[in-house]
Amino acid sequence: MKITFPHLGNTYICVKPLLDELNIDCIIPPFNNREALELGTRHAPECCCLPLKINIGNYLQAYKKGADTILMAGGCGPCRFGYYCELQREILEDMGIDMKIIVLEAPYGNVWELVRRIVKLTGAFNLPKIIWAFKNASRIAISVDKLEKLCFKIRPRELNKGETDGVYKKFRTEALSVKGFRGMEKHIAKTFDELNSIKMNKSIEPLKIGIVGEIYTTVDSNTNFNIEARLGNLGIQVDRSVTVSGWIVEHMIKKALPLPRDMEFAKAAYPYLGAMIGGHARETVGNTVLYAKNNYDGIIQIYPLTCMPEIVAESILPAVEKDYDIPVMTLIIDEMTGEAGYMTRVEAFADLLESRRNKNTGQKAGFDLTLRSGNI
Ligand code: SF4
């Protein structure tokens, strides 16, 4: 059995050592790229959401490299993610691609069914080892998210422009060949040291933008045209509350066990959206409120075209914008999105935030116009 799994940002950095430790051969698809999107777009129904199309591209690219089994997370609820497994199975079948799909979920809260699927994957019933492996994979995911947040902080302050990007890119590429938890922990620790040695101008107070929206398009930098790094290189500090580790720990593990979850975003969203409507719509609304309360300068919402939960969130955000006096911009991504137009909107939004800060406080935010995408 040769396992593959779809990309979702840095998920591969915790899934690969997990599979290594469980002695499962895995084939990681190439990082998300134009070819994966084009392959998926060719074979998936037109109105499917973008993540499904890229997933199909990932599977086909991994299949070419010898993968025969797909490992994916499952979901239920009022959005299309619950249908991803069946839909993907049918698309691959129609193409004559012989790949099995194992879905990691506890259907209707049935944790034993989840254990049965993991045993099918590992080929042996060794519960302590399985628990140990999943605990360590979650720890790795948490560390990688911390590392990513450190990059968000350093980029706008670094003295040698591009240094953070260099370290982070090397970290991601080298992670592909690191084996096991111990190897990955060392790799992460080394990267923390490298990032902490980058020289910064600590006196500047950069503009702060909160990124909210659908998880795939916010977390996956290859899909969102690397927006977080590009804003950082413009001299803007970003933050994103929805993370890979949050999804694994809060959404998958705590929900399956079941354990109490951190619902601060839901409380913040409640006056505007009182129920779970699928995807991350409540997180989008709630985190926008929380960023506004924490004095962020603006919010960017990102989502794939036709994403139902985010369309609802988008219709609510003008009320939050008005109540908290915080500018919100929405970016919608699909296979037709052009990078130049997308970045022009991002830069125009940053200009607006800069002039608002000047007007309101008389302060310059240090937003660097010479680093616009056209000049980098
Ligand atoms: S959250 Fe949106 S993009 Fe993600 S599966 Fe649901 S409908 Fe599709």
C-alpha cells in the first residue's frame, strides 16, 4: 500500500512523520501548482469548490508517482466537504483510476469506527502506538503553526528583505525528506533558531491585517498567491486564527473524543451568526470581531468561488465592519483568478489602511510602497 494525501498548507509536515512512525509508505504530491489545479478543473464538475479540484490534481499527480491509496479527513454538516469523499471516489472511478480512499473521521461520533479505519491503515491493532503517533503529529502541527506565526511577525520588521522567506522556503522543502517525529522536531528547532537570528527593526509599528475565511484558501499559500508573505514583505503584519493545528486538535480530535473546545470565536460571532452553518463561517465572523477588538487595522476574507458558508459570512461582515469601524475586503478565488488583478486589490487595500492610520493617528505605518508586487 502506498498512501498519498491532499495538500492543505503545511499539513504534510505532521502527516509524513506520522506515517513514517507507523511504517506506512507514503507519496507526497508535488506542492500545489497550476498543473494540479488544471488537472482537477478538467475532471471535476464545474461548480465544485476549488479545494476539491486541487485535491483531484494532487491525487492524479501522486498516482503517477505510484500511490494507490488516499488518506483524507472527513466531515459532515451543511457544506460540501461532507461529500468530498464520495464525489472524489466517483470522479476517480469514472477516469478509470484505481485508488482506495480511507477517510479519517468518527462517523456520528463513533470513535471505534475511526480506530478500525486506522487499524486498516497500519495493519495492526496497537492502540498505545496509534495514540502516541497522533499525539506527536498534533504536537508537530502546533509547532509548525507557531513557526509560521513567527514569520508573520518578523517579515515586516526584517532588515534584509526576503530573509524570512528564504528560511521558510528552505524549511518547507527540506521537510519533504525528513523522517520521523524526532527528525522533524530537530528540523523545526533549527528553523526557529534561524528565524530568531534574523535582524529586525523592532521600533516600527506595522499595519496589522487579520486573515479570515475558508480554511483551504487561507491556510494554503500556494492557493492564495502567498498573500501572507506578500503582505509581510510590504511591511504589514498579518495574523490568521484558523490554522492546521487548530483544525486537527479542535475540530478532529476534540470533536471525536468528545472534549470541550475553544469556542471564543463562536461567542464573538453570536450576535451576528448564532448557529454553525458549515465550513468556517462562524470563525470568519467571530474572528473578525476579535481582530477588531484587538485593534487590527483591517481584515481580508478569502474564500473559493461558490463556497456557501463563506458567502453567508460575507453578507454578515458589512454589519461587523460598521459596528466596529474596521475595513473588510473580500477576495474570491477560483481557477480563473488572475494574480495581477488580485495583488492590485490587496495593495490598494493596504494603501487605504495606511491612509486611515495617518488620518486617525498622524502616524506612518511604515508600509513600503517601493515593495509592491510589480517591483519585487
Ligand atoms: S467550506 Fe466551502 S470550499 Fe470548503 S468544502 Fe465547504 S463549500 Fe467547499
